[in-house]
Amino acid sequence: MPGPISYPLVNGNRYSYVSVETVIAGQVMLGISSINYSDKLDPGIVKGTSMNIIGMTAGDRTLTCDIEMLRLEWDNLLSGLTAAGAGGYGLAFFDIFVSYSETFAGAFTSDSILGCRITEASASNQKGTDPTMVKLTIQPTNILMNGSPIAPPDFV
């Protein structure tokens, strides 16, 4: 059991976006402007003849992930996924690891987004000084938050 967090954290750092290191399909990716992922469990409510809740079902699990990255990083990732021989980058499975560390605070945690497939890729180009970006929608098969799943696997 972890100990309590001391407040206020004087002269200490908390995780921020510069604390994040993202590894996609074995490649460290520095050109990512955002990565978002969620692991949602939606249990069914059991009421029976009572107006009160008498229980819950295990529920349905929904996993989502989206990434926005620079075009050059996308081209590099695309080359690796295409070389994997899946017949198309949307059919290739890969893992994503998101690590958070603050050297000053000595804190480290890592989330695993596993069994991923790209379900949508869209390029964003516009006049001006902003770089060309690619937005990816990704369907994972499992997410572990600091090594822990929201629900156990269906098999033992």
C-alpha cells in the first residue's frame, strides 16, 4: 500500500507533458503533440422489484486511444507498420507504452496500451507556420494503467 502524499509538495515537480515518453511499435516518438487514452467500464445496474440498486453486472469495457503527431514521425511509423507484412497499416497490431518520469521528484509510472490497430488516419494541413500533423484513431485490446487493468481478462 503506498504511503500518503505530503501536501504541499514544496520544491517538487508534478508530471507535465514534458514528463511523457511515448514508445509506439518499438519506436520512441518525440514528435507527438497529444496522446489520449481511456479505459471505461460500464456495469449494468440490477434493480429487480426494488427501487434501490441490488447489484451490478460485470459490465461492458470500452477502450479508446487517439494520437496527434508530426507528419515525419507518421511516415516513419507507417514504414515500420507496412514492413511488418500485415497487408496494410490498419491491419498491423502494435503496442504503445507511455511513461511519465520526473527526475527531480524521483517519480516514475508507465501505462501500456496493448494490441493496437489504427482505425483512422487523417492529415491536417493549413496555411501558416504550423507543422503538418496526422491524427490517428486507435483501437486497443487492453490498457494497463501503471500495470493494473480496470477489469481482469476473460481467461485464466
